[in-house]
Amino acid sequence: MSVGSSPIRFDAAAKTTGAAGYPGDRRPADALMAKIVFTGQPHARLRSLDLGAAESVDGVVAIVTAADVPRNEYGLTKFDQPVLIGPTDDPNVAVDCTISRWEADQLCVIVAETIEAADQAMALLQVEWEPLPVVPDLDTARTDEHLVHPEDGTNAYHHLRIRRGETAAAFADAAVVVEHTYVVPHQEHAYLQPEAATAWIDELGRTTVEVAGQWTHEDQEQIAHALDVPADQVRVIYPAIGGAFGGREDMSVQIALALAARKVAAQGIERPVFTQWSREESIIGHHKRHRGEIHARTAADADGRLLAAEATVWLDAGAYNYTSNKVLGNAHLSVVGPYEVANVSVDSYAVYTTTVPGGAFRGFGGPQGAFVAEMQMNRLAAALGLDPVEIRRRNLVSEGSVGVTDVVLPEGVSAPQVVEACAEAAAYAEPLGDGAPFSPFASLPPSPGAVRRGRGFAAGMKNVGFSFGFPERCEAEIHLRGEPGDTDPSSADLFHAGAEVGQGAHQAFLQMAAEAVGLEVDAVRGHFSDTAFTGDSGSASASRLTFMAGNSIVEAAAAAAKAWADGDRPAIGHVRYTPPATETLDPETGAGQPNFCYGYMAQAVEVTVDIETGHLRVDRVVSCHDVGRAINPELLRGQIEGAVVQAHGYTLSENLQVVDGEIRNPRFSSYLIPGIGDVPTTVDSVVLELADPLGPFGARGVAEMPYITYAPAVVAAVHDATGVWFDEFPLTPSRVLAGLRSAGVTR
């Protein structure tokens, strides 16, 4: 049996030894070098661009500008971003392409024999800008005094609503009402390899881009749209990918390199074009987790049962939409939490500013919404004198519950089982012990009486798969092979475009394929992530890939088995799996079925806090998840532990500084991701396998789930230790110390 086992990943040796080829490793020997030039202007109009001096630099081959872009616009869900800043005559492009709305808008691409020549040419560009008013934050943007995109008529360009029940009456009847405003921060993806790509024109005349991404066919579509060519004239290939976390879901270098390859080829030069960003360029040049401000008001009766919830969600979309409208949808759904609430009023807004765009990041709006929902629940528990687990028991959704959008949740609701398993594993009903000695400074013990311990709890739910009526789908193809006269196949080939971004997806694909066709996993060969021969898989995002790819593989195996029985050799099965349809929400009430599947999670966290310095240590994390079925238990535990560590950085140390539209700390020396000595001391993964009725072999997604509840659980633990709540993070020592002193906490 392949499913449920943990064989060593087939790519483990190559990645361990360095033999695996990432985009930055695959620079062809004859490649030209490309330098993508950022505008450096948070908000300004391009008045002129003189290339004369730059073009005269020895070794410069071509400079690509807006004039070389056939359709100067792109965007995953809204065409609101120019490919290159500069004038366009295309009447179909609605956005003003002469305006830079972000410091990393791309001005041009310099192609040269060496990167040194490209850098020299960049320094000689003659650019004249007309400064425009900067819209640096939500407060400024909400006035609409200066519009980032005048064509929308407002900076608050996307609005979602939920209106369920009678909130006013419910608040009037409440025994306790908790009301607070929360601020959630940006976060940088910090994946291992910065953006890199090679582009060329292949033997069939296709513009080919080899790059790291999360959805080959969406990259292909975005490139083709900008080039104004049919999609089949563009080929996208993913080699090994050095992490993603949502950061590679939108465009970075793909279109720019495609344009450069085309311009070079048009000059009769048959050479590939290569680029690689520095870490600083990467941090400045791609989107971030959305920062935001969320006001929440929650009511309960004397027994702790929820009566009503109100919230207003403001997410900073930055300069362009990217996936902000979709991320907002997830925050909108999760801000009330995994609870039954009869009376709900939520308004959520995505707002343009002249700052780094917000986009996809692990959890996709869930961490922002869950932080608020779980902070409110923990505060209600404290106000009522209830145990944090008990107040959740009294309110959790269960099988047959009606969700916040006034429809019955999809089958497989396991929130109560998950919460109970987490509380039991964490011994939450037992007193908290003293823990290990703690000092924030290796050479200096803490002052006597300065160390406090506490624990916190949080629960959540997160969609699996695309939402809100998006045409979700996933293709797979399996070829069964054998010798003439064989009763059963002896080997198989799997063709699948799903992206392997480090999570072990391709290993899981092979295991599911082997299980489905009845072969050992070593007898299945994988062919992955090339639009030339793999069908559209959808994105490696939304905790969907195991679920969607698995279902497509199971169906392709069945189709191949039928072809085998019919005598075909090889026997080919190609399918496009389609899950149950979802719905767009009613614009007035928010009613509708937004998702076809959910994952459920709970976390208990223990912390130690030095109240004299503000330093804290996370001693233990119990992270409990219903995964439906563990395809590869070892990889699953890696997903849980990796998500906890990434959420740890978000919660404690990663403090992106954006001032007047410019990122001020675009290096790891000042943007502090956790090192091995900073992560939680112990992470206990508690895995439940309560089969999802729609999942392949019962599996449901888990990749984002451990992330979502971490911040509120940590903040609750800090409150338990110190008596102080924090409505904003990261919990850097200075912020913790200031909060403690403001609340009068001293040794």
C-alpha cells in the first residue's frame, strides 16, 4: 500500500546534495543577462525616458520598454497593473500605464552580455518623473482625497457584506459584549530562492519561460495576454522550486523575460535570456501578506453562548489588486470563527494604497480573520470566567451546522473532535508546570521573579479549494504500460502540472497514483509542470493540491484501467476532475455556499515571558488537525511543523517597515525570520483521520491550517502569563515591554 506510508521522497537525494536544478542554477552557458529596472517611485507619472546613453554601453543588446508590450496590462483577477510603466496606445487597456503606483513597478528590461553591463546601462537611464501624492496607509486611503486608481472612483474598491439575523436586538440581550480593534501586519514570504528565470523561443516558435511558480497554466495565460498571442504559443516550465507560500502565485519576472526573449529573437539573435533577483530585489519586488485593521464586536449570554458578531475588515491591497479580492473573501468568512452565530453583520473592504501589493500568502486571509475571531473568543471566556476550551465547546460548528453565510456547511465537519483531541493532548485541564529555565540573554540570568508562564488556545476552519464560484478543476493523465500478453500493467506514467514548491506534492502524487493503479510507487514515473504536455492542474494554493490532484489521479487511473481492459497499449486515461460547484455570495446578505470542503484545526501553546525585558519563548505547541487521510505521514508532519515555524515568525519577529510607500528593511539582517534557535522548543503534531466524503482516499488539505490559529493562541498565552492583551503583533520584545509597562505590569 502506497497511501499511508512514508517512503523517502524521490527528490530527496538531489535536493540534499545540491544536484537539483532550481531556476537560478539553470542559466544556460550562452545566455544573455537581463536586468529588470524598478521605478523606485511609490507614486509618480513618467514624463520621459531617454535610453540613448544606456543603449550606447558596450555589451547592451536590447532595452525593452512599454512600447514593446502588445497588451500592457495584467492581473490574476483584475487587469489593473501595467507590465511596464510607459505610454500605450491600446484602447483596451483601462489603467493609466504612465503612472508608477509602487516602488517596484517595472520600468524597463535591459538585456546585455553581462550583468555588469546591464547595471552600467541602468545607471545611465535618463528618467523624468512628476511626483504624485503618496497614499501610504489605510487612514489616508479611506479619505479618497487622492485616488490610486481613479477609474474605480474610490480607493475602497472591493466591498463584501454579511447580514444575518437581527444583530441590534441580540446585542441588547447580551450578558457580555467584547469590542476591540486589531491591527495585523505585513509579512514577507522569505522563500529560499529569489526570483529567477530563463526565457527563449523554442523550436516550435513558442515563447518559453522556465521559472518557479505555483500554477503553470495561469502563468501561461498571463504571459499570453500581455503578448497578445494564443496561449498555446507560450510554454511555461517549472524546474525545482525553492519555496513559494503564495509568493509565486502572481507575476514577477515571467512577462518581462518573455518580452525580452521576443525582442532579442526579433533582432535575429538566437540566445536565451536569464535573470535572477537579489534578495533585496525580491523583498521589494513581490507582494506581501496583507496588513490590515479589523474592528470586532461580539456578544454572548451568561452561559457563554454566542448571540451576535459584528466586524469591519480593512485590508491594505497596496498598489494593485493581485488576489486581494479573494484574500478579502477568506478574511470575511473567517472573522467570526468556526462557531454557530445566528446574528452576524460583517463589512469587508480591500483598499488601494501606493505601497507594496498584498497578495497570496499561506492562509490567504485566514490568519487575519482568525486572529480577530479567536482573540474575541478568548476575551469573552475571560470576561465570563469560562475555560477557553469550554466556551468553544458550547459554540463550535458541527455536522449539519449552518455557517456564517446562511447555508449548511459541507459534510465532514470535525471541529468538535479536533478541539477535544487538542485539549486532551495538551492536558489543558491540568495545571501548567514551571517549565525549563529561561533567559533572553545567554550570559545573563533573568531577575528573580521576572519570569512568568502561560498558555493559550485557538481553533479554526479553512477552505480547501478555490471559492466563491471560481471554476475549480484539475487535470491528470496516466499511461499504463506492459508487455504484450500481460494481464496487468507493469509500470505507469503520470502527467500532472501541479507545482512542487517544496511541500512534497510530487511524492504524494506518485503515491496516490501507485495506490490507484495497483503498482509499487517505484513503478510510477512522474512528468510534471510543463504546459507542453501536462493539463491544467490549478494552483499549488488554497490547501487544494492533494485534494484536487488526488481526485484527478484516481479518476485518471480508473479511465486508464478501462482502456487497459479494452486492450489499449499503452492504456491512457485523461480526466478533468471537477468538484461540487461553489457560489458567489449575495452582494447584500452574503448568503451562498462559498466552499465545497473545509479543514479544521486547533492549537494549544505554552509560553514563558520575561516581564523585565519583554522577551518570550514558546515552549510547546500542540497542533491538532483532521487531515481526512494522511497520504504520507512524515511529509504531513513536516507541513505542520513548517507552518508553525512560519507563523512563529509572523507572530514574534517579522516586522516589515514600510514608510511612505517604501520598504525600509529589505534584507534578512533587519527583517528577522526565525533561526533554528528561535523556533518553538517542542511541536507536537496531533493528526486525526476522519475521512472527508469528497477527498481522495478520504484526504483533505492541511498545508495552511497550522498557520491560522498560531498568533491568537500565542497572544492568549502571553495574557495568561502576564494579564495583558495585545491587539497588534509581531510581539517583539519592545512591543511586549511597552504593553506590559502601559498596563502597569512590573516585577
